[in-house]
Amino acid sequence: MLITRKLLSISLILLTMPVHATIIAYDMLNSSSLNLVDYQNPLSQQFTSAQDGFNKYQVNTSLSIPNSLIDSSQSNPSDSLGIVDSHTDQASFFGVSDTLNPDNPSGDAQASWLFDISGYALSSISISMAAMGDFETSDYFSFSYAIDASPIQLLFSSAVDEQANQSYTMASGNQYQLNDPLSINKQVLDNQFKQLSQSLVGSGSVLSLYFNANQNGGNEAFGFRDIVINGDSQVASQVSEPLSIWLIVLGLFALAARQARIRA
């Protein structure tokens, strides 16, 4: 009887064990992508001024990157604004600086990604983000998503706290205090990339990810990278894993029955 109770306990633990999510798609993760079907950015390379930007960038690869996005303080100690260290960080990232300009009078900007998620049930998405500058409440950044033809849903959105200030540390070690920091989903950002995550629910063939921004001023910078989508294999979670667990459970009960016969 004691053996049976123990086996029942083990069986319950096995049957209630969570399925561990795996990475099923990503972009700008160590400058590479996985299951990225398409990427669209109508404003890529469309701004006349080199200090205006809404694009993917990479140090020592991109022809030009807005100064507000680059931290060159190790070679130029007077540099007091930047996110990506020009000396040590050569991984790709998406940067935003002053989308409201003569080439884009509305200020509205959108980039989109299509990821192949077929065969998986989504569980979460994470994006590493950073920001530095004296932002205004009119500055706006958001991420939203849709699965196949489903309605678009908001994932991350920004807010500006005009009653607060934030400390920023440059690559040189110099620190600066700036007013009106930017937060995403109530997480205050600085010029060091911070991973933010949100749960996702659903399955389908294609996940559409949309990034929208409207930002005025070349003394403010926003950047992100490491778009990572996690999910569970529908085949593994629906067939393989439960089947394996039941085989283990049946084996345990068979062992218990055999021991019971021997003792009898």
C-alpha cells in the first residue's frame, strides 16, 4: 500500500510537470535571425539628416548611425548621450532618433516583422530595450502583434514621467542625470539594454510584430534588439511528452504489481 501511494504521488508530479518553452524565432539576437519570414521598414534610409534615424544599425557596418544612438565617450569624453558602445558593441540593433522631421512631417514610423511559428503554441516574447534623453509626453514607442489574421494586440507601450529623473552611465564611466525618463510597461529604461518580457497565447502560421514610434528631437535615443519568441511544440506537448509520461507511469505500476505478487 505504501509503495502504491508513493507511485501515485510520483505519477501526479510527472503529469503536472510544466512543458519547458523553447526559442522558436528571433531577430537581432547576436546579429542573426531565426524563422524570420519578412521584415518591412518603409522609412529605412529615407531621412536626409544623418542625425535622424529609424532603422537597423550595426557599428562598423552601417554607413551612418545617428550620434544620439552611439556612445563614443571612451574616445570622446565630452560625449554625454548614447546607447551602443562604439568600441565594444558591434551587434545589430534597431535605433530611433527624431522621426518627426522634414522627410516625415507626421512623425509616425512603423517597422514590421513576420515570423514563422507553425507547429508551435506561443508562450512569451522578450525584447531588450534601452533609452536615454529628456523625453516629452508626445514621444511614443510601442510593440504590438497579431497571429495570422487575428486582431492586433498591444504588447509594450511607453510613458514619460515628467516628475522624475534618471541616472545614465556612459562607457567612459561618466554619469549624467536627465529629466523625464522613458518607461516601457512601467519599467524605467536607461542606456543599458534591459530585457522585457510579455506572455503570448495562441498558435497559427505567422506571428506579425509591429513597432510604432513617434519621437521629436535629436537629443533623445531609443534602441532595441534581441527579439525572442518562445513557444511549445504542439506535436511534443500533445503527443510525445504525455505519451512518454504515461509510459513511465505504467511502468511504475507494473513494477509495483510485480513486487506485490512476490510478497504474496
